[in-house]
Amino acid sequence: MASSSLNARRRARELREVAEERMDVLVVGLGATGAGAALDAASRGLSVAAIDAHDLAFGTSRWSSKLIHGGLRYLARGQAGVAYESAAERGVLLRTTAPHLVKAHPYLLPLTEEVSRRQAALVMAGYRLGDGLRAAARTPRRLLPGPTRLNAARARTLAPVLNAEGLRGALLSWDGRLLDDARLVVAIARTAAAHGARVLTRCRALRLTDHGARVRDELTGEEFTLRARAVINATGVWAGTLDPQVKLRPSRGSHLVLAPGTLPGLIAGLHLPVPGETSRFALVLPQRDGRVHVGLTDEPVDGPVPDVPEVPEEDVRALLKLLNGVLETQVTPEAVAGSYAGLRPLLAADGRSADLSRSHAVLSEGGIVTVVGGKLTTYRRMAEDAVDRAVSSRDLRAGRCRTRKLPLVGAGPLPAGVPPRLTDRYGSEAAAVQELAEAHPEEAGLGVTEGELLWSARHEGALDEGDLLDRRTRIGLVKQDRDRALPAARKVFERIPRL
């Protein structure tokens, strides 16, 4: 098995190699699904190149709510198949492929005056159905506890920021959660590289054909052709720019980043019912660094798809209004330290974007396979379906899918004596990261050392300061934090010359 380390030197070497070869599969897009397709194909014994115009997890995959969820919302809409698929894939991540990155997390639904007793009973019934999905997916109770009802006093021990007046208690449920969605993508891509896939960022697909793609090296401007027997278009909301048959209706999911100390003592996440909706909830998610994320909206987006979506003021106001409806002390706009938005690649259909199906679709014509729709939780299944289609459409000689039982980089036994902050991000590699951090202990920001930034440049494919601050770490979510960390990030590339 090849090394999992990604860096500038490996990129330069493999870019030269793939320009002279013909691969079995070319994957375009290195979000979760694209990286997953590269891993799936490579682990079946196929030769693979995977490219992205920007970086690993540059698009929607880093802008999620970081939930690995069991599909309860889909069950409420009668989409039992989608719900079970979510529960099954959640179990795979919790048990086998990424237990170091995905953990169970508690969530409270506050029973305020706005939540009727009938609505509370319906939600609890839904939670119990969701627990039935957990059992059907064979996820053990020790990994994902069941739902229960708490009295008001107990609810406020987990969320002391809740307004006690009129609070009848709360419904407690559990679901899967990522500390960092971008780190999941990095782990998938590195595992693909360990199985021989060439993972090439800053390599833009200009045009797809049945036999490969015309691409441009975004670092040098050089254009050339990559040849492949099959092409998988996994570019998410940008899929239609490379495959005209794809018609998408992107939906914006906005999140706010609240400054540390804004919601003191918050341990559990919060589910906040959206007024007038039966199965939509906003989320309040406490972070390890003291920040709190509040999301998310579901609004249709028209026009060209931006590389980095912005959060409009109306989304900020709407989320704060919903949040302040349950708090003892009101959160003002000044407490919003940052914001981010992801665009869901929903298949076009009639109706509101919030009502469109989150199931995925695999479309193919000739040698081009496009995978769209879906959600972060089910990336592995989406990748499997896309590779299956590529194999069958081009009669490729490949083994069966192995990724259900294939641990990602970092999923091994956790080293003893290493701080949880490192094991939660690096898993079994945490001791090696700690050694580098001790050699370069200067802090870049939010507790991240220069040694950790060096690790990302040497082993995780970071090619510039943005890769380090905005995706390998999430320091860049708040502009002031990013500005302070920029000198440390630049220093990394003085030690490691970029090729």
C-alpha cells in the first residue's frame, strides 16, 4: 500500500505521471463524495486520478452543520429508504471507518410555550422511530444512546442559557456529529492515496469527454489532457457546468459563528423548531474552541454558483430571532463573530427547496458518470453507486466495493498520553502530530501550534495559507483569528518550499 501522505512534492510527481498514462477512472471533485469515489475505485484495484480546481473540501463539504444524522427528518416525510440509508451510513462511520472523527452528541429540544404538548408528543414519537432506525442499522446503544424526556431543571444543567420562564422541560436525543467536516474529507482523500489514487488539487477540469478531461494546472497555467476509461463528475453544485444534462436547484444553508462566551455553559446542542414547519429544526452547536454555531437556513439560490457563498443579512436576522426565542439573555448581532454558508446540490423539481428530496442520483451518458444530490452522511454510499455505474458502463475489471469495512486514516487505536484535542482531530496519528507540535510549539491560533500546520503541509496536502487556515484547521472562520494566524501559516511554507 502506498503512503497516505499528501504534499506538494508528491503532487508534482503524480501530475507528471498521470499526464502520460491512461487511468481506469478519473474523478473530478474532491469533496466528500469525490474523495469517497477515489477511495472506492482505488480500493477495488482500479487505477485512479482525482482532481479538484481548488483544495480538498473546498466546496459544500466544509460548510455543513457537521451532523452525521440518522435521517429522522426524511422519515417524517415518508422517505423511509433515505432515512434508513442515513442511519446505516451513520453506523458505518461511528463503528468502523471514522470513530475518531464521528461521535454521538446530545441535543435538546426545549419545551417552551411555543411547543404544544401535541407537537412534543409527535417529536418524541419521531425520536423513538429514529431509535428504531438505529437498531435496524445495528448501531449499538453504547455508541448512540436513546431519547428521553428531561424536566426543566435537568435541561438547564445541559443548557443553562435556556429561559426558565415557561420551560416545561426538554426532549433529549442523540445523533452523530463531526468535530470538523473538512477533516473527514482529508482522511478520505489520504486513505484513497494510500490505496494508490493520485489525489491532485489545484487541477481544474475545463471540459469532460467520454475518454477523460482537458485540465489546467492552476499553479502553473499549463493545460493538458488526462486520459481515462471512465470519468466521475462529483463536483456537487458545479456539476452542471461540466455536464449539461444535470439540472440542479441549489439551496443555501447559512450558519452563524458566535464568539466564545456568548452562550456560557452550553453542553448539549439544541434543536429549535422552525415556526410553521412540521419537521424542520434550527441547530445550536457548541464547539470545542468555545464558539457556537447556529444554523441552518434552507433558501433557494438562483444564478451563477459562487466559489464561496456569502450569508445575507436576512439569514443572520432569522437565525438570531429563532435562537433568542428560547434564551434567557438575548444574543445581539455584535456577538456574531463570523458566518458561513453551504450550497446543497439538490436535483431540480417543483416546490420549495426545503421540500426537495435529499436522495442522490447517479446519471450517466457514455463514459461520464455524474453523481449529485445526497448529503454528507451518505457520501460513502453515493461514491459506491457512482463507481458501480462507472465500472458497469465501461466494463472495467474491478473487485467489489470494500469501503463499508475500510477504516480511514487515523481510525486505529488511539495513543495514550496525548491530549484529546489532538486525538479528536488526528486519531491514531495524534502521537506523531504531538511530536511535531512539541518541536514547533508556537501557537498559530485557537490552540493550534505551528507544528500542526507543518503536519498539514507535509502529510495532508496543504499547499498554501488558505489550505491551512480555512480547511485543515478552521481558524479562518473568524476573520480576526485568521489575520492573527496568517504569519504563522506563511512561516510553514518558508520551511517547506512550494513546488
